Amino acid sequence: TQLLEQSPQFLSIQEGENLTVYCNSSSVFSSLQWYRQEPGEGPVLLVTVVTGGEVKKLKRLTFQFGDARKDSSLHITAAQPGDTGLYLCAAHSGSGNTGKLIFGQGTTLQVKP
Amino acid sequence: EPEVTQTPSHQVTQMGQEVILRCVPISNHLYFYWYRQILGQKVEFLVSFYNNEISEKSEIFDDQFSVERPDGSNFTLKIRSTKLEDSAMYFCASTRQINQPQHFGDGTRLSIL
């Protein structure tokens, strides 16, 4: 069974601090996606990483895909209250080739002003 | 920007009753999915649908569940006889190509009493 493990599960920080969220697996994935979910809404795609070692930047967010394509990280620089939300990593399951996604359990981020 | 829409946003139903959750995927998408998220747990895959038939279903998707795309635009999830443990957020997602990012609706919160 393919699993994605996210850490930490909860993070409460002050505005301006930096943070890193991790997404780990023992499985190799062809790509990995990061979503952000706000209360009462569905997950919204932030980025897809495809190549081992790839680094993608989205303003103050930096996403990295591990060289072996088994893990990924999300780093936020100078966090702001607007970054508060649930961050999910997800990957296409290797079985069945139907495009189904498996998700990590999520990291709840609270940024206090 | 086109989006996936889901109705209703909240459904409260007595145990044993049938419910139908509705989704309108993005119009030129070909692959459709239902996921659920029990409060405090990870997003779980339920079923994938392509070319008017189920392509994959999870262990959760038992005989009480069914999906339909009756008119080429709506994509519905029916639970025949609801149980307390069916209480969850149900998300519909769609994509144009398999293994491409999926677009999620804002979900239906299903509460079984």
C-alpha cells in the first residue's frame, strides 16, 4: 500500500517566521502535488513537482522533490496570516492507472499576526 | 476560470435514507472522481469514472454506493442506505487527462443523524 506521511500535523507560528512541511513515502512517484485547503472549500492545487531534485518557487513558497522521488518539502519564508490553512501533499497511485490520488494526512498551519 | 461545482453544500439525512450528491465537472474534462474526508482524517479515494463507467473503486465504495453521469454534465454519487459512518465531506474532482492535476469542488458536507 502506498502511503504519504506528512509532518508536522500541526504548526502554529508567528507572522514573519519561516517553516518547512515534509511529505515522505517509501514509494517512488512519477510526480507529487501540493494542495492548500481552506475551511469549507475543496483542495486547491499549488504546484506539481515531476523531476527528482526539482525545486519550484511560488512567491514565498518553495517546493522541492527529493532526488529519489519519494519525498517532498514545502518551505514558506516570512509566513503571513493569509498562509493559514491545511496543506496537503498528494500523488497519483501507481496501481490501476486511473489517475486516483492518494493524500497525506495534511499539515494544519496557523500563522498568528 | 472554469470550476467544479457541487450541490448541496450541506446535506443532513436520517440514517437509512438515500442521498444523492451532485457534481458538475469542468466541461471538457474526461476523468471524474469522488473522494471523501472524514473529520480529522485524510482525504480518501472512493471511485474513478471514465467513458461512462467505473474505472476503479476503493474498498469503501461498497454496494451501497453508486455513481452516474446521466446527462453528460452532471456526475452524481448515490448512497442507498446511509450509515452514521458515512458522515464526511465528499469531494468531486475532474481532469482532462489522466495523471494531470485534478480540479476539486468545494465539497458536500454530509451529516447522518
